Amino acid sequence: MTLTDVLLALGIGFLFGFVLDKGGLNRYHKIANVFRFTDLTVLRFMMTGMLVGVLGIYTLQYLGLLSLTDVAPSVVARQIIGGLVFGVGMALAGFCPGTCVAGAARGQIDYLVPGLLGFLTGGLVFGLLYPTDLVRWLMTAGAFDQAYAKLPEILGVDPMLFMLVIAEAIFLMVYVMRKTQISRRDKLAQAASGD
């Protein structure tokens, strides 16, 4: 890794945090309301990021500017456990790692405390448990023959067709979330006014 790579990563991270902050996506009520299904702004933002990512990656691959050779293996047990730990921690704290860093950069101590506690606790628990046989088994449990395969290869479809279908599905989900949120907001306003 070169200094240019590090500076580029820091620059992209700074821009991401700036966008999170300016969009209000690092506020506690925005994160908590996703789990209450009353404000899906953060979810729509993440889905839009996935849309841009899938379009960008597959377009760069199609143009020959990127090679998708380095793919992490899919291991079912560790993905389920990691997702549960991340989701429970995010629901309890009301923050995700990105919003913790963005809020702490704004100087808010209530973002810094759960962020540091979460990062340190997670790192400590993983460091202490990693050498155990149980954790090593979980890290490999559920690995299948095509653990390194990409979805288009598994499904036997053209990567560009796969990208277009996924992009369309994400776009449709973002649209439906927006329409559903407007409808739900109207119903909540009616209920609050007593009509």
C-alpha cells in the first residue's frame, strides 16, 4: 500500500463522512427510526450507494479497467454471526461505525463513547476468542465449494445482465421505500391530529 493509496482512502472517507453529516444521516433519531420503520432515509441512502457501487464496478469491469479477482470467501456461519452482532450493536447504540466516526468528528461526545466502546469491545472479544477451536470452526463452517465464486458465475448469467437486474431491483426498492414512507407519514400525521 502506497502513500497515495492511504491519502486516497482518507479523502474518500472524509467525503463520505461529510455527506453523512450534511444529510443528517449520522443523527441518532435517523438511525433509530430505521428500526422503527418510521424514517427510511438511511436505508435509502445505503441502497443508493449500493446502486452506484454495482453500476460503477461492473461498468469498470466491462471497460477492462477493473478485475474482480479478489473476492472474499462466503462463509455462512461467520456472515450470520457478524450480521447479528453488527445489527444488535447498531440497534442498541443507535449508531453504526460510520456515523460514530462522523458524529465524533463533529465533536459530539455521545457519538465518541459508544463508538470507542463498540470498536474496543469488538476488537478485544474477537482477539480473545479467535484462537479458540470454536471460533476457528465458525470461521470456516458453511464454506462451500464455490465460496469464492461470484453470483453471476453461480447463476450462470452474463455479468452485465446480472448488474442491470440488480440495479433495477435496487432502484425499484428505493422508489417503493420512498412512496411507502410518504404514505406512512400521512397516516401518522392523521393519527396524531385525531382524524
